[in-house]
Amino acid sequence: MSEISERFETHDPGAKQVGEKLRCDACPVMCYIAEGRTGACDRYGNVDGRIVRLDPVTILEYHTETGGSSVPFAGEGEAWSGELVNTGRRFVSAIGAGTTYPDYKPAPFIVSQEVAGVDLVTVVTEGIFSYCGAKMKIDTDRFLGPETATVRAEGEAVGHVTTGEYGSQMLSLGGVNHLTGGSKAEGHVTCATLLALCNKQKVELSIDGGASVVVQAGNAPIIDGVTEKRMRVGCGSAAIGMFATQWRGLVDEVVVVDDHITGVVSEHQAGKVLGWQDTGIKVIGHRSTPGRYFKVSEPGLGWGGTTISDPLSILGEWNPKKGAHPGLSLLMVSTTGEQFAYFELDDDLRPVEKPFPERLRKSVDLIEQNCEPALCTVLFVGGAGGSLRAGVVENPVNLTRSVHGLQTYVTVGGAPVYVWPGGGITLMVDVSRVPDNAFGYVPTPALVAPLEFTLRRDDYLRLGGYADEIRTIEDVEAGGGAYFNRHERRLAPGDNPWPPLHGLRLSDPGGHGK
């Protein structure tokens, strides 16, 4: 037995008695907790003279035949007895497991299980993240605020607007500077905001010089009180490339209004290939390439994410020498198909709005059909390259190398993550794939996130894993963890794949055994 493991043997978590209170050592705050009360995080409490992790350990139940997407309760004509189904494939997640803090001790659960003939070990711990945040993708063409503008919650700065992506506005929230580098109020509000967003709750944000937006993972954003319905099908140029054939022969000219690139079909390459005739139209904006115009308007909440309420405001004089003539027909439409109007040129070559013709209704509907529902996506981003690795292996850098070498598969509450290249273990996970209320906090302030590391047992031992701490899943279910939590909840894992046989290197290129 090593000297390190001997020290673990003598550790009695949370047991220091101070008067009538117990000191909890599950995070740096070190709360003194009276009988029947909880610590500042509401995660640990004093129950019968012991510090107990109050939330149940979450065990995911996978059904072999359905790949984990559902757990059948009973066949036709049968009554479900209440017994657990498919108990042969279970996954102990880190939700409710407890932490490794103060990090000299092994992770709360190190669980062995044979899957598909492979002996796997899963190390689970609730990591404490000061270096963490959320990247938010908001599917909308609406103007939320200028790039780099400060994002606020309850008046406190919690992030900023970052570079927009195709059809979506992007926010970067949290991070160590907001959590710990500002005022106490800023840190606590940032932590509360991240916690709510990662637990799929609704949050109201305001953006300096921009909009107020209510966001919630998996739901449509509410921008200045208006619920967004759909994201754009593409920029104005892309819309013309997709739908030019739908308009050919039905209308003389089409303008797709967009904040970024407004498209004009008669000038666009797609129109030219289809034999579109010149119309003499003039668009007020910065001409990029034929049929593509930048900066026709400032960004806003109008047509195509512009400030425009009257689409004719972006048009100049029509040129009869280049095809303009009385009766010429014009369709103007936004990139979501939500705004559209039909015009014809009068004898003075001025566009006059006319009732919208049925022949064009199908093409506008097609734009709408191709616009996906507007949703908010929340990605938790955290650096797991710190001291929590010491709870997995005795030499922490071995875990980092194992993760990047695909020996070790990382999940958050059973959900797959993306691990960024480069040093450390910087991971990103879609919170909508994580079970509800999986994230917690400590008032340092920092977020607490469930982490699971899965790898082959022989690889784990070779990395310097804690061999004496490995337990079977049956033992975990029967005995609970270091903080005497023997409660558990069982969930179907949705569409999350486990065991991660598709992402884990099960072969042995080094030839050191199967």
C-alpha cells in the first residue's frame, strides 16, 4: 500500500466537529453546518451528525435493444410491476456523486463494469469550475447588440456579444474574470446566471446598445418582448441561389433583403445562368459582386435583421436603358419569408404595391419551410485541466494525455463532450443533452459540473489509477459514496451513447494486452 493510499484510509470526510456544528470540506468555503441544515451551496448538509451529499446519485439505465433511447415498462396487456428494466447495463454518472476537493483524495466513485467483453472503468466526480462559462447560440437574424457589447444580468456584466455565425447571434458568458475578477455582486450574479442557463432555466439578459432577450436552452428566444419563430434560411445571396428556379417566369425581379448580404436575382450569377433579363434596378448599398450588396441598412429588428420597415427605402431610381419598364413586377422578401411584398412599376417607373399574387405564395412558403425553428443553445465550457485530475490518477498529466490520445472518453452527466485541441482538458457540452438540474455551484463563486472519465481497466491502472478504490456498480448501489449518500435516481439516458465504444480506443496498438 502506498503512502498516498494510507493517507486516504485515515480521511473521514466532513467529520471535524466544531461546537454543535460540522465543518464541510467539499469546497473551499468550508461551511460550518448545524444539524438538519445545509451549507451555502445547498448541496451538502448535516444529517444525523454526518456531512451528506443531499442530491441522489444518478444512475442511467440503458436498454440494449433500443440503444438507450427508451426503457419499456411492459408488453401489451401486461401491467408494469415497478421493477427496474435491463439492470444489466447501468452507468453511474457524476450527478450527485460529490467532489474530489481538496483534491488529494480519489474521485468519489471509481466503477468497473464489463461491456461488450471489455472491462471498463468509469471515474466520476463533480468538478468545481472557476474557469468556466457558457457559449450561447441564439438562432435569429435580429440585432441583439454590437459585437463586443457587454451582456448584463440584473445590471451586472456577465459576458459579451461575440462574432455572429450563419443565421445565429452568439454570446460568450461567464469566465473567470466575471466570476472572480470583478465585484462580489458581479461574481455572484454571473454564477447564478450560468447555473440557471446550464440547468435549462429561463434567464433575462440585456445587451448594452442593443436588445433585451429572454433565453432558455431548447426554447425560442424572446427579443424585446417578441418571441422569435425561425432562423433565416441563409443570407440574401444564398436564398437566391436556392430559390431562383422557383421564381423564374413568375416575376421579373426579386430582392431578398438581409442585414449582411442583400441579393438581387437579375444580377446574381444564379439569375444569369437561368437567363434572367436585366431590370434596371438600383440597390442603395455597397456592391460586392454581381447581385450581392453589403450594408443596405444598419442591423435591427426589421426586414432580414435590418432597421428597414419599408423595403423600397433601399432602392434608387430605375434605369429604363437597362430594362426598367412600366408593369415590371418585383418581389421583395426577407431571409425568413416572414416579410414579403409585391410591386409593379407605374408609368413613371415608380414601384407601386399590389395585392400579393397567389402564383408567388408557394415560393414564399418554401422559404419559410426551409427556415428552421429559432432556438437557444447553451454550451457549458470548462477547463478540467486543473487539480481534479489528481482524483483520477496520481500523476495528473497522464489523464490529459490519455484524453487527447482517445484512451479516455469524457462525458458530462452521461452526455458526450467536445474536447478542444491543445493543452489541458478544455471541454464543451450541450446542456440540453445533460439530465435536468445536473449543475450546482459553490459560493466562491464557481460552478459544479458532473464529469465522468471512462477507459479500459488495464489502461487505467497503467496510467497510475487508484486500483484499491475500484468498485463494482453493485457495490456502489449498495454502499453509496464517501459522503454516505446511498440514495439514487435512475434515468433513461435519451439519445446519449454509452458505453462509448464508438469514441473510445478499445484496440491496443501498443500490444500490451486486450
